[in-house]
Amino acid sequence: MNDDSIRQVVLLLGGKGTRRGEIAEDTPGPLAPIAGERPFLDYLLEMVARHGYEDIMLLAGPLGERVKALYEGRRIGPATVRVLCEREPLGAGGALANVRDLLDERFILMNGDAFFDFNLRALEVAARKSGAPAALALRTVDDVSRYGRVVEEDGRIVGFLEKEPGDRSPGSVNGGVYVLSRAVLSLVERLPCSIERDIFPILAERGEAIGLTFDGYFLDIGIPGALQRGHRELPLARRRPAAFLDRDGVLNLDKGYTHRPEDLRFVPGAIDAVRRLNDRGYYVIVVSNQAGVARGYYSLDDAARFNREMQARLFRHGAHIDQFYVCPYHPDGAVAEYAIDHFDRKPNPGMLLRALADWPIDKVGSWLIGDKDTDVEAAARAGVRGHLFPGGNLDALVRSIIGSTG
């Protein structure tokens, strides 16, 4: 992956469940069950991993051994989870300083009891372009009295105002998701240390913190009553339409069995199209026949390397693919293992049906773009609308489809 792209996300899981009054006192807040037995933290990790981050570090508080027993070493998509437990509360700044040697030069920091669903890669790119050591994801709310207000000027954060119960006006508030440079830890002078109260005000005074506003679904289970609201809302918030995209000829120029990373050339408008879909909240899923594997021209590992290169280049532009589905089969293949007409091979709908089973997809609002009739037929068999890409600019077609579907 390109060095400019962030690979690490750190989640702060300090604190107990007692402030909610809705779960057992010995249960860390992020382990609170949502809509059944699934912990809130599972939803949060799923959201992080689908953006392509590889290293997820959980900084757990006094009850961290329970978190470690459940999550240490877990694989979620491309990510591996690590759990580090504090012996005593150090505050967010202190917890980060304590693991300084394990942190990348740039990383994403998130509050582990808040779910803010937006395009994380967009915040990452904005931080890189600004050069600021801190970038905060902000939300606009109708009533800032429960949160405290973030004051901005031309995209730079200039101040933080404490909660004022009488101030019920709209404004920008902290969404609890940050892109940070490891260098900000030089500001940790005493313990415990709060990132929000001790570090961010200094950065704001120096003009070294930027804010970017996002509209994604937000749930802070630390607010009284929010956990019950999450039972109703969070499963529904995860359910959204998917944009299924063929790969060769739709995302990248197809020169015939394209598989070498150095041969990747994006179709005009492809990067903008994926970024647009990410920003609009679609799941972006690639479904690609790779008959070259069956024919012996390259391996599944080669196909995966090409996909990783595509993902890495998308990251640099604030875009990502949620998942790649690849079919290596062809009935005329030279490799016996793959020489069959598999149910995954388009025009069969297998890859789409697997995605519909794997992800909380709203099939009614979903659609596919392919460059062959077999792609469109596979979509029809899966019960999804299909669109044929005639060439030209992919983003123009995506804008047209979004405009027609609302």
C-alpha cells in the first residue's frame, strides 16, 4: 500500500457500563448487546474494516480482559484486531502515549462507544491535503446543548465550547472520529490526559486542527436512552443499497486477462464514481469473472494482488471497495480444479447472491454496472437492476443512475 494511506485505526474502549444504567456494571460499554446478543463493538469493527484498514487496535480500560478474551487476534475483512489493556485510567491522551511505539505515523482514532457511519477515507484524504496534525469529523445538529459546540473558521477549528443547557441552537459538534499524527503526543505532559480537553484546544489555538462535516448515521451509547434507540435504529442504518460493479472494462481498462498490478489503468471517471458511491452510503462491491485463473494464465493470488493495488490507489482519493468477489472458473479451463461452469460465473448470479447473503443490502435500491450482456443477465437472475456500460466516463453513468433512483 502507498505510504500516504492510513492502515491503522485505534478505538478507545475505556470506561464501564454503569453510566448507561442499562447494562451490567461489569460490562464494558462497547460490549453492550444491540438488537439481540451482538455487541455494539461488532457493528463498529465491521464499519471500520469495510473501509480497508488492516490494523485495528483496541485500547481497553479497567474491564479490558473481557474485551481481550473476545477480540484479540480476530480477523474482520482485511483487518486484524489487537487488544491492549490499561492498568489504570490514563485518559485518551495518556492511553495513546502509553502505546506510542505501536502507533503508525498517522492513524485514525475513534471513541469506542460511538458509531458514526461516514466515508472514513474522505476524512483521511482531507487531513493529508491540509497537512494538519489533527482532523476531526464533525456533525451538524439542531441542538448543541447535549454536546458542546465546535467553532470553525474557513475549515480550521478555532475553539471548543463546553455544553450549555440553555444553548439549543444548531451548530457543529465533535463526532468522535479523528485523523491524528503521532507527533501530537508530544503535547501529553501529565497523566491522566484528555485528547478533547487537553490536546485539541492547544492545536486549535495554533491553527493545527481542521474540521470536516459529515452527515452519516450517528449513535453515542454513552448518552442516556441511546442504547434503546440503537436497538431500533442500528440494524436499519446498516441496511443500504449496493452498487455491484464488474471490474475489467468497468473500473479498469481491459487489455485481456489483466492481472499485473503495474498494468492497472482506471477507466475515465472510475475513481470519482467509487468515491461518489462511498460518500452517498452505498456498499460498493466488485463481482468479477477471472477466467484467466482457470486458463492457467495467472493465479488467484495474482488476482488478489491486482485487487489490492486497485484498492490502494482508490484509498489515495478517499474511495474504497467494500469487498471483491472473484470467480476463477471457466468450463474450458486448463486447470482442472477450475474447469467447470460454476454457479458464480456470470451470467450465473452466484457472486451477487453471496454478497446479498453476506451484507445487509437493500436489494430494492441496488443495481449493477457491467460491460457485457452476461453481467446484466446475472443481475437480473439475482433480482437486481442491471446497467450496461458502453464506455466513456463511468462517473457520468453513476450520476445518471443515482439521479434516476433518488
